[in-house]
Amino acid sequence: MTSTPRTFVGTTTVQVSGMTCAHCERAVTEEISRVAGVRSVAVDLARGTVTVDVDSAVDRADIAAAVDEAGYALLP
């Protein structure tokens, strides 16, 4: 079992593989922004991270699905 919580409230940063350009940043930001409860999304291409701020409990699986929909993969 992983020690990563399934849901989160507040701000969390996740690793995303495959992001290399402004298009990647836009696609990931747009998809994650559609998840209910997400307040803001900040992509750091150099580090391959995405910081997500939410105003209500959000399931990590919903974030992973949004990243997948954008064409990338959330790393464990």
C-alpha cells in the first residue's frame, strides 16, 4: 500500500511525465482545471511537476484521469 493519500485538500504537487513545451502545459492545465474543486493549476516544465490547489476534497484518481486525458501520465 502506498503512503500517498487518495484524496487531498489544499495544495499538492505531483510529478507528470512527458511534458516538454507550452502546448503540454496548456493541455495539462486545461484538463486538470475541469476537475470539480480545483481552484488553480501551476505547471513547472523544468521539474516535470504540477501544483494543484483545491477548495474541496479531490481524489488523486480524478487528477490522474485529467492528466491522462491531456496525453500524459501522473507518476506515483
